[in-house]
Amino acid sequence: MVLQAVLLSLQVIEPNKEHPSSLPRNMSARVSVCADIAQNIKDLGYRDDLGYHQLLYPNENDTRRLLSWLTNILPREAESSTESSTGASGMFV
């Protein structure tokens, strides 16, 4: 599920770039795909340690850090349309 969340986030962040929709069955191919995904995330500016193993074998701290970072760089298009419909503050009550 973590990898799926990462891939969905990457699709929103980079809609013009192809991202895998699932992992292959072969373990060496999985490692290769996850290494490519990790490199893509690092190319976007992620500064913490990230490799294929954090995506294949996630732990709570690394996952929280990665997903938090990804959500912070998501495009803010939805936020600006929400602000216009809910007022200047954009807060929901």
C-alpha cells in the first residue's frame, strides 16, 4: 500500500512522466523498479536516505517522512479552488 501511495503521488506531481502501476513478479525486477522510483523521488529533491529497500520493506518512520514530503510537494491546484469556494481562509468547519 505504501508503494501504491507513492506511485499515485508521483502521478499527480509528474503527470507527463510514465510511472509503473504495479510491481513485476520477479524479485530482481521489483528491486530495479523500486530503485528507479527511489531515484526519481531523489531527483525531485528528497534529501533523506531512500533506496529500493525503503519502498519494498517500509518502516513507520521512513514511510511517514516520505509520504509527508510527497504530500508537501503535491500541486496546490485543489487548494486554490477550495479557497475560492470556502472563503479567504480556506478552512473547513
